[in-house]
Amino acid sequence: MTDYIYSAEPPKRDYSLVGPETLRAEERGLATAEWYHTAIPRKRMKELMQRSDGPATRDIAIWAAVFFASAIGGFLTWGTWWCVPFFIVYGVLYGSSSDARWHEFGHRTAFRTQWKNDILYQIASFMVLREPEVWRWSHTRHHTDTIIVGRDPEIAAPRPPNLRELALAFLGLPQAKVYFKKVFLHASGRLSDEEKTFIPESEWDKVYRTARIHLAIYAAVILLSLATWSILPLMYVGLPSFYGAWWYLTTGLTQHAGLSEDVLDHRLNCRTVYMNPVARFLYLNMNYHVEHHMFPMVPYYNLPALHEEMKDDTPTPYSGFWEAYKEIIPTLIRQVKEPGYYVKRELPPTAKPFVPAGASTAGVAAE
């Protein structure tokens, strides 16, 4: 069951990381705070956290096979309508499914062998218009302060939401605007004030170097397109980040949009949504999002088992995209005029209650 709440929050909040909300979060004990965790036996949690090269190697091999098959099919049928289905598949794999791979490789939990995580993280970051060093630290902060206003740099739907921007995000346009603005800034050897709050100074030179590499790759592809007088090179590198972005927004908005802000309980600000096997493969099981946020060191291939361990302590999962979006879309529309309105997830009778900020929030694992 889900409740819809109208909160007496201010009409519009400052979602920057250097504004008054940042200080407010610190004063309320919400910054780098202790979060609620479902109590799971330590032995079982140790099993769930075990990483293995096997599942990740299998999945990346399947992904790469389909990726290159669609790329070859698109090349061989270029100039005919037969290329369209090939590039639809290629675009989803390049511009959307690489988002989930960016995420898992960034957590360094997919492979047991760390260099495999790191190399694939660099590649996936480029595909989804993200600078790897910047986003590694941004995502660390997202997990530390999930949907805490003034602290989390990855809140996709601030209140009131910009519905036009969200719609354009399905084409990758707002993401590209932010990315290229930042990549040019970083290539010049500078960071924004917000970025300096979460990126260690020891990483700054890496940020600058990677930005220059990204720009060099794009420049080379554009020059090749001009030299051949064809957009075909850009159909493989560059444009898929736009025409293939729709899927990762479709999945990504289910994670947190419309849910509680400033709560130290992932059961209230994350969604778990059941999805079909193909969607879960493309999304690498990130549909188990409550589970992932509560225990981010559990590899994606163990999240279904973690879900079984936690389900008596978490809200009822959504049955699919339809049920999730029946809630998300009306909520976002209403938040345009009523920013204090949000969805309150109901905990089952078997769950431990939510403890507000200022009290102890950690579940104690059983021996």
C-alpha cells in the first residue's frame, strides 16, 4: 500500500551542494548519517557479498555479442530501412544498457578481478556521457546521502520537477548539455565549486586528463564523418547516446522519482520494481533498488537472492513498469504546483518501523 502525502516544505528548495540546504542537512544530522539496515545474518550477508568473475564474464560476453552483431548488421544494411532495427538495438545497448554497466563497474562489484571493472567502467562512462572520475565520486555521495537535499548530486527529479527537461532527457539532451559544458570546463583544468565538495583534490588531474581524451575521441569521429561525408561514424559513436537514451530513463526514473526526501531509510526513498528477464539483463538487476541502496556492496547477480532475504522488511515491490509509472507520472505532475507532495511507501506489518533522523537507525545483524 502507498500513501500520498502533502508536506509543509517550502515551495522551492535549493538542490545545489553549496546552498542553504547543505547547511540545513548538516544541522539536522542528515549528512553522512547512519542509515537503517535490514538485519541479515552475518554469514548470509558474507555469502551475498561474494564477487565472482563468472557471472559478469558471461553477461558481458552476451552483451558484447549482441552489441557487435547489431553494429555489423547496421553497417551491412546502411542506406536501407533494414538498418533501423539494427540501430535501435545498438542504440539501446550503447546509450542505455551501458548506464547499468557504468553503475556496476563503478561500484567495482561486478567482477572479482578489479582491472576488469575499471577498464569497462571507463568505456561505459564514455558511452553514457559521463566523466568516470567525476561520477565515481558523485555516485559515492549519492549512496552516502541518498535524496538528501543539499547533499545528493544525483537527484533526478527535484521538486518542483521540470517536466520539459525530463521529457527531453529521454533523448539525452539535458544530459549532453551538462556533460559537454563540464567536459570543456575540465579540459581547461578547472572544476565547479560543487564538484570540489565531493571530488578529492588528488583526483583532479585525472578528471582533466579524461576530459581531454573524451573531447579528442569526439573530434576524431566528427572529422571522420566530414572526411567520408557520412553520418555513419556518428551513428556508432556520439549519436547513440541520444537516440538510445530512452531506455535508461525509463528504468532510471523508477528508482526514486516522487518518493520521500531527507529520510534515512532506503525503504522510503527507493523503489523495487519487478521486471522481465530481458529488462533485468539490460538493467543488471538494478530494479532491486531498495536492496542495492541498503547493501551496495552486493553484486548485481546476487540481488534477487538479497531481495528474498529482505522482502518481509520492505514495502511491497511494484509489479512492473505500468504500476510504477501509474504512480510516478501523476505524482510528478502534481509536484509542479505542490512541491511538498510526495509518495510515502508503506512498510508491511512484519517490518521494523522507520526511525526519524536524530535517533539510531541501524538494524543489528543477527549472529
